[in-house]
Amino acid sequence: MIDDRRTKDTRKVEDVELWVVATDKFMSGWGRAMGRSLVAYPADLCMHEQKKRLIEWMESRLDFLRVRENMNLPRLGAADHLAIYDAYE
């Protein structure tokens, strides 16, 4: 299941060239995410410093694991949940 929660970024998911993705340890395994819960932020339009701050913020969160840059959104299993957020919040 993909839950696109972006409010400012109106580009289609297919138009984004770089994502910063993490596994949400807190939300995985319950609610709508009986499998993995993942979060993704579009980062292709971020300036280098903005992307660096986004990655640092995500790495500082105890509930986000395996923060990484991806060219594509991760593949989801049947019980996985992906939430997409604005990168410029």
C-alpha cells in the first residue's frame, strides 16, 4: 500500500529521480503495515545542503532504520506500507 502524503510536491511519483528512504521501525508490523513500514522523501530537487540535512534528520530519528538514497521507491511486499512525504517541510 502506498500512501502519498505530499502536500507541496505535485510531481508524479514516476517523475522523481532520487528518493531518501528508511524503514520505520515503530510502525512496522501493526496497523496498515502488517509487514514493513517504509517512508520516502523526494530528494532530487533538493540542493546538496538540503539533502544532507534531510538525511541527517532521518538518521537522528530512533524509529528510522537503514536510511538510504534510492533511484526508485522500494519494492513492496503484500503486507508492506509506504508513506511518501514532502522533502521541504
